[in-house]
Amino acid sequence: MRYQPVIGLEIHCELLTNSKVFCTCQNEFGGSENTRVCPRCSGMPGTLPLLNQGAVRLAAKAGFATNCTVNGYSSFDRKNYFYPDLPKAYQITQFEHPICTDGHIDVAGGKRIRINRIHIEEDAGKLVHDDYEGVSLADYNRCGVPLIEIVTEPDFRSAEEVQDFVTQIAQRLKYAGVCDARMEQGSLRVDVNISIMPFGSEEFGTRAEIKNLNSVKSIGRAIEYEIQRQSEILDGGGKVVQETRRYNENRDDTKPLRSKEEAHDYRYFPEPDIPPVLLSEEDIEAIRKEMPELPHERSKRYTEEYGLPADDASLLTAQKEFSDFYDEAAASEPEYRMISNLMLGEVSHLLNETGSDITEVKFSPAELAKTAKLAADGTVSKGAAKEIVSIMFKDGGDPRRIAQEHGFIMDTDASGLDEVIDKVLAENADAAEKYKNGNAKLFGFIMGQAIKACGKSANPALIKEALNKKLQ
Ligand code: ADP
Ligand code: MG
Ligand code: ZN
């Protein structure tokens, strides 16, 4: 690749308020067409917007989640354009004075991505095109749904950086209760601005904007496609034109939506019907105090406090409820590593397999911690601990009792072991002979046979010791 990609993002996130941003209609995804509308959000003349203070708080939290300054003064503007999904023919947004400015997030590799601003705005409705009847229908349920738009500086240089950033934004906003970040439902939508320039150049190229990407995977593919497309244009001596493009998932390409020439003149002006948003230092501090520990902060704490490897810590903290469960378990028994292994291993496996969520499991964090302790202090083997988890997952129950009922408690005295080992060695005389003659790899095989012979209560440490003695 001879060109350096340069990328900046605009991310729209729907806020988790109960009602819409300027009226009292319910803010909920879906619903029969045009049932969640009122004169205000359907743009009837003479109605007045009333700002939802909950939306302001959530926007401020998005700012705290991304290291922004939350401004004491912000205000709304009208962005004028006509489109059938926007019955007022203008969108209320924050143009001159956004609520948050100057943030950043560090992506993998330690690179800092600067955030220019976060502003509040209202969503538009949805058009449903019926090609068969040859008509377009308007559903205004989404009109007036509160959004924030997060705008980054053009600091990204690869698809991977962008994907990491979007993943982190989604996680942080979910943690903070700002947005449910369901990309497939459109509650978090990413516009990618991308240009390329020769390596070593300081001067950015002309950018294309790819609208409304709805998965982290599509983001990666759309970027790769654009890098290729723009490279071919420059290689052929042509010029990239500034335009908006749409990514098509099925064809895996991007196609023009509108060019710069068709770009709107939005004739922004201050929204006369909404007074400026004033937040005192105390207001801002009160909102900041409501912020939960964020995933990257938790992840750091897990490495420092619990001594977990960074990769495990970031897997444990990806989802807040999962991480809350780990924290509670770790608080009840300090078996940090063993609990983590069970959660990332057997528990995750069972959740994936059944398509369920950690909040629905039949065992408590304390019970999982107890299971980890049984394995850590040698009462049961690690394999048995996994089986206990799987039994608790299905039916619940006390881990020690399950261990007793299923014969998982490991043998603690070696009596009787000699007999079993002798039998195993006799049955595998060939392997034993080869091992004694220097084939060290066969120890694992013999060990496996011995554990099998001892059954559920097999004590790997005792068996190993006994085998070593016999095979000398
Ligand atoms: P506009 O006001 O025309 O939308 P902005 O300066 O606000 O332009 O930038 C919009 C988005 O485009 C931002 O995310 C920014 O980082 C990104 N961007 C700006 N210039 C470039 C460029 N040359 N290449 C890639 N992205 C860019
Ligand atoms: Mg733009
Ligand atoms: Zn309404």
C-alpha cells in the first residue's frame, strides 16, 4: 500500500431517556408506524419544544466517558433542510456551542484519538420505500428521539484503530447508561470520513464520507474498500471527489449518495424557542459523581488489584453485568485467577451455547467463588470445578454439596492408589517400558489413563507422585 489513510468519525448515539428530546412521547425502538408522535415531534406549526433535562445529563455523561470538557454554557441551533422524514423542515441541533468539547480516547497501541465535540440533536423519522406499490411511506416514530453526535479529529490511520475506538465507545456508553449501543438496531451509527495521502505527506487528501455503518465488521470492510478505491483513482492520475457514499453489505462496496455540489446550505441560526443550557459547576460535578467505573478503568484495576493478565481483564470488563458478577465473586473469595478462568472458560461457553446472559444464571457470584475455592485448595480438580459450574448452570445448587453428591471430592490419601496404578501400568506395559527407555512424552498418556481409572475423585497431584515413584 503506497498511501496513508486518514480517517475521522461522526458517531450518532440514541440516548436512553424515557421520553423524546422536546416532547413527552415515549422514546422506544419500534412500535406501529406513527403511534409515538404528537403535534410537537411531528412538526405542527405553533408548537414549542421543551428540552428534556435527562438528555442533557446523558450527553454530559457521554462527555465524562470520553475525557471531554462538559461546558456550563451550550445552546441549540436550527439546521434547515427539507426531506420528507423531517416534517418541521429543520433539525434542532447544537452547532455553535456544543455541550462537550476536547475529549480523547486511547486506542490499542496507546495512540490517542482526539474528540472534537459532542452535541445534542433530535433524530428524524424513517422512510419506508415500497417498490411494489411505487410509493414511499413516512414513519415519524423516530422524530425527536434524543441523539448525541460524537465528532473526532481525523486522527485514525487504520481500520483497526477505528474498530477499537468504536468498540470502546459502545462499551463506555453502555456502562454509563447513555446508550444501549445496539448497532444492528441503529441506536449507534457510525459515519466514516476517509481520505488517503502518499506516505510521508503532511497534506490530507480529499475525503469521502461513508454513512450509517451498522456493525464493527462493516466499518472495517468499508474502510478497506475505500482505501482500495481511492488508491486506484490516484494511481490512475485522477482526483478523489468529495462526496457522501453508502456502503452495501451484500456487494461489499460503496456507491455515491450525493456529491459536494449537492451539499446542502443548512442556513444554521440560533434556535429561538429554546433557552441556552446552563450548568453550574455544582450541576456538572453532581453528574460526574453519578459516573460508574468505566471498562478501561476496571480493566486496569483488575490487573493491578487482582493480578490478572491484561487480555483477561479486558475480556472480563467488556460487559458491565458480567464484570459486576466477577467483582462480587472476587469480593466473596480472593481466588481472583481461578474465578476469572471459570468465567472466561466454562461460564462464557455455556452463555454462548444457550444464548443467555450472565444476569439470568441460576447461581450467585458467591457460589461461583466457592467453586473456584474448592478447585484452588485442592478439594476438587479443575476439571471437576468446570463440571460443577455446568451443573449449577443447569439446576443451581450448592457447589460443595454437588461435589459430594457427584463424587468430585478428590482422594486425599494414597491408600488404594497403588493398586489402581499397578493395574494401569500392567495394562499399558508397552508405554511404560518406552517411557522408562527415555520417551518422556508418554508420561502424559499414562497419567491420563491413571486419572481415568481413578474416576471423578481422581487427585492429579497424588497420581503424579505415585506414578513417578513407580516409573523410576
Ligand atoms: P464538515 O464540517 O464538512 O462536516 P468537519 O471538519 O467537521 O467537516 O469534519 C467532519 C469529519 O471529517 C470529522 O470527523 C473529521 O475528523 C473528518 N475529516 C476532516 N477532514 C478529513 C480528511 N481530510 N480526511 C479524513 N477525514 C477528515
Ligand atoms: Mg459532517
Ligand atoms: Zn412527541
